[in-house]
Amino acid sequence: MADALGIALVGCGTVGSGVVKLLREQPERLTRRAGRVLELRRVVVQDKLKLRSVEVPLHLLTDDFQTVLTDPQIEVVCELMGGTTTAKARVLAALAAGKHVVTANKALLADAGPEIFEAARNANRTICFEAAVAGGVPIIRALAESLAANQVTAIQAILNGTSNFILTAMAERGIPYSDALAEAQRLGFAEADPTLDVDGSDAAHKLAILAQIAFGVAAKPHEIERVGIEHVEAIDIRFATELGYAIKLLAEAWVAGGHVALHVAPVMVRKTDMLAQVRGSFNAIQLVGDVVGETLFQGPGAGMMPTASSVVADLIDLAVGRAQKTFEVAKLWSKETRGFSIEPSEKVRSRFYLRLMVIDQPGSLADVCHALAEQGISISSLVQHEAPEGNSLAVPLVIMTHYAETGKFRAAVIAIDRLPAIREPAVSYSVDD
């Protein structure tokens, strides 16, 4: 059998603890599948005496990252600390020292992918990152290897378990957003500061990575239009249910010609669609390939052991030698182009849900229809529950449109919001059919 694969972990939080647990509890299985012993040689932490959820032998713990760089028996550095500043410096240092890198850091890849991948190529080393998107769902390997015969033409994905948990709770139990968020925090699905999850940033980081693999475009997270779930209201969830839809936070990529439109936003999905049935904290990625057609990958998108599963799978691939060959051929985040460029999402055609709070008086509906017609947008259906006789207060008016360009729909909404009969800013969602 070949020599052991020496491994160092940088960071031993939730994911790092799971990797330690898996390496220590399943050595025979992992050795059989890797063809080599996966030997944990160092665990770099800030505080060696901190209590952890798994037992780490004291002789493996160190607060000196330099000991990793100078140990010739360490071949792989697993960066599991998160963040971008220190993590980036350590990844670059590991590559320069001749180490392969495994990372679960989606923010680092999305922000600094070109720089660190170029550094890896210059050092003739490999970067593996299966755990960076969708936790235990093997979507990176599927895109890069299993679907290599395809050109992906569309991606629709639930990539943030916190948001999906909150939306599921609101829809199934009728609880308000604030209560659903508090429950997610209590159960460990949401951080004390959940901003990056609920405002769409986390999903945008992951979509940037998928877009690089699928289309070769290097989209910075701030270049991906995103809308979070903070303002999703119970009334719209009720109307969505009445119309046969569920609201999901989707990360989407749409191809038209040589252009790719990327965005993250709440979307109304038909209840019969597989994505609509993804509940709780699970993630799911629906891909359309020009050869295979539509495929769906679903599973736990975060957590100690699901994410550790993906990290250790990368270690096995490195031990076998598969990862090195795939990395060399894929040329991710390189200057080579595959002919795709990023297009503003305004050009994407969609159906739309539009909810207005309108004073129930003659001419109100005609004014709304006129604003839509001026942008060439036709109405598919309309829902207005009867208001009490003589009630001058605003009542909800829900319009479902036919397909229209996003930019033209937004222009119509701006015009509608200026109408004197409209009492609150319009609420709208794209509709996936």
C-alpha cells in the first residue's frame, strides 16, 4: 500500500470536528477506498485547551500554522476556518509550500477564486471544494465529472437551509417570519446574526461557484442580483398557496445564447414541482443539461457530518489521484473562456405575481391594467376578494402575468406604485412554470 496521506486541518469548529470524527471512527473503510491511510497529523486552532464536540488528541493540536507548512509529511491542508482574509493568506501559503488544499469556504472561492486557483496552478497543486456548496450534496463532482458530457443550460437551486427552514415554517404552520427565524436560531439552523443567510448573500456565493463550473464565468457575489426573504409576508404565502404555488428562495442561472443571467430571490414555484417539496433545512439543485435533460440533487445542505462527508470525499479523491487530473483539465477560474458572458437579469423573461393594496373604487383596476399594457405586459389571471360594501380601505389585488421581460415588469411596477389608488408599495415575485 502507498504511503499515508498526511493531512492538516486549519480550524476545528463544526465542520472540522466532523472531519476529525470521521477520520478517527472509520479508518479501515477510508483506507480501503483511498488506497492509502488518511493520516491526521495536525489540527491548527486558536485555543488548544478549548472544549470541543469531539476529542482531538493533544499532540495533534497546535496554534502555530508554520508547523504545517514545514512538515514534509503533510500533503494536504484542509481550510475549515471560514472568513476570507486569514483563510486566503493560509491557503496561498499552503499552496506555495507545496500542499494540496481542501476547503469548504464558499466566500473565499467566490471572492478570490481567480487568484487562489492561479496560485495552485503555478505550484502544480490541487484545490478541492466539494463541501463549499450544499454541504453533503455532491453537486460539485456531479457538475465537473458526472455531467461533463453536457452543457448546462439552467440552474435552479435552494442553497440556503436557514431560509428554506424559515419559509417552510411560515407556509406549513402559518407563523410569522420573526417567529420562524427565532425557531431556526434556537434549533441551530441560523446564526445569532443571520444576515448572510436571509438576505441571499450565502446563496449568491454558492451560485457564483456553480456558475464558474457550469459556464466558466467569474461572477463576484456583489455582481449577482439578490433579494432576501426578510420581507416575505404571510399574506403572499397564503395567496401563493391559493394559486397552487410555494415561495422558495432560489439561486438561478439562465442561459440565452452566449449570455448567462444570475440572480437570487424568492420565487413562486408550482407545488407539484420537486423544488417546492424540499422542506426544512434541506438543499436541492435542479440542473438542465442539453444531453441529459433535467436532474435533481437533494440532501442536507449543512451540518457537521454531511459537510464532513464531502471534505473527506475530497481527501479520498486526492489520495487516489482523481482530483489532480480533474483539476488540471477543468481549468477553473482561469483566463480561458467558454464563450459565456454575464447578462443583467432585466433581460430574463418570466411570469410574475403582483400584489397591490388598492382602494376599492371605480377606475383603479383600469389604471393598473393600463400601466402594465404600456410595457407590453398582459394579465393571465386576477384575484380580488370581495370587499365589504362601502369599505374605502385598501383591499388586496393579485395579478398573475403572462411572460414578460423582467426589466419591463419592473418599469410597470414603478408606474403602478405612483397611482393614487395604490396605498402600499407593490409586492412581486417571479413565477416559475
